Amino acid sequence: MVALQYALTYDRAESLTLMCTSPGGDDAVPTPDETMARMFSVPEEATEREAIRYKMAPAVTDGFMETHPDLIESVIDARLDSDAPPHAREAQAGAVAAFDVADRLDELTLPTLVMHGTADRVLPVENSDLLLDGIDTADSMIVEGGSHLFFIEDADRVNEQLTTFLSDG
């Protein structure tokens, strides 16, 4: 959403990659209530590490945490070092809910790559359709079964697609 706003506000971007995002607006599909509850209603007895793991669960495919424990631990370590405080995360959720550039997508003329997972439980994949319909210059990479963090779960494929997109532009 920040990248969308930047590209609409300034003419400095030469290309745009939009991953698991939304243009907002009346047609946007919001974060499901069960995901919001999971992200903001952590069990009181959870340690800080457990709370991050609990909040991350909707962002990855089922079973990914169990099959990639070292990767998950490194993500948790990074988040322990740099996560925003609760009031900032709540403000971010409010900003996501209020974001709306849906009626301005046709202003974007730069090469754009829209990437989204079909199993995104944070920002549903239907939002990528809105982006693709509104941006004439957009190409897509829709990852079947991909989560909100598909770019971590399928990093090699995503990086290959990004490299191709950036070298073609």
C-alpha cells in the first residue's frame, strides 16, 4: 500500500511490484475477522516469542511452521528485534482498513507486477484482481496455494520472477 501510494504521488518509480496487497476501497476484500482476532488477541500467558508465533500462523500455509522450524525461528528473532509496539500495529491495521486508491489505479502507467497467493488469509487474493483490473500495465504472478508470506515459502520462484520482471523493465 505504501508502494502504491508512492507511485501515485511521485513520478520517480520506474517499476512497481505489489505483493499481497490491496488498493482498498468499497470492493476490496478486508482481512478476515478470524485473522484479525488471531493477530490482536494473543493468549495472555504467551511469552513474547510465543505471541509472535501465534500471530504469524495465518500468514503462512498450514504446516509450514512445523516443517521449517529454523526459518520460522529466524523470522521470530528478527521480529523480536524490530517489531512495532502494539499501538503501532493497531494504527497500521487502521491505516490498512482506511486505505483507498481504487479510483486512481488507472493513473499508473509504469510496469507493474502483482504477486499474490491464492490462500492468503491476511489480505485475500481477490484484491489482486482489483489491482490487475485497474492497472493497464500490470502483469501477474498468482501463486496457487500461496500464503500471505508466499515470498518466504517459495522464495526461489518469487526471486526468479522478480529478477525477470526487473531485467525486462
